[in-house]
Amino acid sequence: MICALSKIIAPLEILETRGDASVPIHGLAYDSREATAGYLFFALPGLHVDGHEYIEAALDRGAVAIIHERELSAYHPGVCYVRVVDSRFAMSPVSDAFRGSPSRSLAVIGITGTEGKSTTVWLVYRLLDLAGKKAGFISTVAYNTGNGVLPNPAHQTTPEATSIHEKLAAMVGNGLEYAVVESSSHGLSPRYNRLGNVLFDVGVMTNVRHEHLEFHGTWERYRDDKANLFRLLDANDHTKTIAGLHVCVPAFGVTCVDDGSTDYFRAATAMPVYTYSMKSPGAADLWAQDIRADDLGATFSIAEADSARHEARINLPGDFNVENVLAAILTVSRLCGIPVANLAPLLPRLEPVLGRMTRIDSGQPFQVLVDYAHTPSSFETILAPLAERSKGKLICVFGSGGERDVQKRPEQGRIAAKYCQVVILADEDPRGEDPMALLEDIAAGCTDLPRENRLFLIPDRAKAIRTALSLASPGDAVLLLGKGHEGTIDYQSGSIPWNEIEEAKRALSEIGYCGGKF
């Protein structure tokens, strides 16, 4: 794709332009290493590095235009410089324009919440697919733009705007009609504006808990940024051209009525908001009752406000997945006009998300589960029912992200100590922090666990996993939390490759269990 710079910067409030704005642009980059001939480079200020310091590197690689905030010490002939107030904010409208506003040609479902986003994105995508709809998705774990499901290599829930619009454009090019987009608080915040130019038709809120206060400052700001998804529903008329047809896409919100922020999100949009529940029968548009959970999933009844009832089975471990499935069914039913009765028989065919309650079975006489849980509320959600059903002790390995919300660390420790007989603290992503000091922050919440007996601080995650397995007896459950699908552990010195599932299988093999199932 090639566009004149003047066309794609038209939506911006420009402070100053130097050079020829008619220059053709062949691509967009915010990392100088990805710039090449004919590219537009965004100089973004950041936490550790400033993109303005890499402008010359981008030019050396062939960039022909620069979007920047600061006055520069040098301006080169043959290069167009566009100065704006906020380079990062500008990236969204420019990316949208460069890719031809792809969300105008897709029914777009955004899914936000503290927990359950990735799983709900996957479930909505799979239900659409199983119902015969042409759908793609973008999540923390993976994405599909029409060429099959591929792992997401980035350590970001919502990619930068350049990637978002590139993937949406690929979906349109591959003939897809629906896009399901995981929408983080960072992506929805006007400070980053990653999703500011996506024309959402449906907004789903799973829950709002305690997370990312290092970025938002307060829980109220965190919730308000998430509610931008519902505000964006009012930002377009939902008239789109999809697969060559002019259509008006149904526009609405979906929330869990059991969450205390439901009314807040309902007030954020003029569109109708539908609700689901697994705790408040009769208080929602769709709810679950008679839930019978087991180690492999759950059987339950789906109830509708019109008194209709449908028997359902999901093969997704974790009681909380009943809630995620309700959100997916309600969304797909209302968007596509498919009766719940027609969707319920599809539920047993839904697969778990990799790294979300992933069970590893190598023939060992105890359970090994890998999950991405990394917040106090997600610990409570996962550990409480496991502790209730477990025949033996719970052994938990986890850490906490460096340079992230420090308030949650002792609370993670407190909840783990409440339900687990053994807690092993290990590196998750220390980033620029001292790993052992970070683990001590978590350990402050484990006051009742004696060290080197029930509480261990082992920064080396591979060693920590092996310690956990060595302590497991028949009937126990070993929980590896916090990494899930992620492919690296991030340190101050850089990232090291990591695969939690493969590491657990290797560790099991070393002690004689080689079945290799998961």
C-alpha cells in the first residue's frame, strides 16, 4: 500500500510541517529497526527510550518522513518533518487513514475487563466461526486475520495502532466480516490512543478489578479508561460496507450484572446494554443456573429472560469460564440474530485458550495447571474452587510484574497463602527491578507461611517449577501462574525466551513422567 503523506496526516492537528508533504509513504514504523525505504517514522517518547533519539537511525534505513513532538537539532533535505503535540496519539488516525479505514468494512466487537478478556475474545471468535461466520480476532495470546491462528509475539494486550489497523486491513483483504478485538485499558486510554480510530459496534465488559494503577494512577481512572470502549459505540452510525454490502450493524454493550461497574458502563453509552450472570438468576438477560463443575469443565443450564432454558456443557476448566461463555453467547446471539438454542449445542466444541487453565498430563499422579492469572482477584477466582475440590495440597508458583502495580503484590501473597499449602515465588517479568526485592514484596503478604518449609523465594523460574514438582504427592495440584502463553521473561538486561508449558513438560520428564499430553 502506498499513500501520499498529505492524505494520511490530514486528520492531525499539525504544529509545523517542513519538507514536501506529497511524498509517497510505503509503510509505518515506530521502531527505527523496522523502518525501511519510503517509511513514515513516529518518534515516540517512552519510559526507557525516546524515539526522537532514533530519528537518524530511521532515516539511515530509508524513512522519508518523520512525525515528532520536539524541535530537532537537524532537518535533512528530502525528508518531510511533521511536528505534532503527541506523536503516539497521532499514530492511530494516521494508521487508520494509511490502511483505508478498515473498521468501516467489519463488524467490530471490542472486549475489555480486568480478567477474562483473552478467553472471551477467543470464545466469541470461535462461536462466530462455528456458526458459519467469517471472523478474525486479535488478543493477548494470538490473532487470526484470515490466514490461520498465529501466536501474538508482543508483550502487549492491545498492540500499537499501526499493528491494529494493519491486522484489521488484512481481515478485510481476506474477506472476513467480523473482528473481535481485545481492548485493554492502555489501548483505550487517550494517553496511548491505540484504539481511538477503530469503529466499534459492540462493547463487552467482563469485570473491573484492581490492576494497572502504575499507569492509570487510580482505580477510578482505570475504570473510566475502560469505559471508553462503550463511549466509542456512540462515535459512529454503524453503517458499514461489509463484503460489498451496505449494512447497519447492530450496536450494543454487554456487561456482567454481577460486577459493580455495570451501571457505570451502561451510563457511558446511548446504545442498549445487555447483561449476563452466573450469580443473580433473573436479574440479567442471560444467566447460568444448576452449575455442576468438574476438573474438565462444567455442565449447566442457560436461562433467558423469556423463561427459555437450554442445557449446556463446556470442556473448559475453571468455574469462571461459565461466565466467559455467557458473555460470548449473548454477544453472538444479539449481533447475528442467532437464537441461544442454536448456539448452546456448539459449546462442547469450544477449546481452551493456550496458557489459560492449560492442563499438562505427562502421566504424573498429580495435576499440573498453567494459567495467566496475575491479579489478586484472578487468584481468588482460580484458587478458591480448586482448594475446595482438591484431594491433596495446592502448590503454587508465581511472581509479579516489575515496574507495574506494586500495591497488588502483598495481596497476591495473602490470597495464595490463604488457599495454598506451599507458595513458591519466582520471576515473572522483573524488568528494571531487583528480582529478589520484588519477591519480598509479595512475601510480605504470606505472613503465616514458614520460609523454606511452606514459602520459598526462588527467582530462577525453571528451578522454582522443579522445586514445586519435587514437593508434589499423588492427589496434589501444582499451579504455575502469571506467564501463561507469554514467550519471554523480561529483565533489566533484556528478555530471555520462555515457554511455561514446555518448561513444565521438561521438568516432568526429568523426574520420569514423559506422557507429554496437554
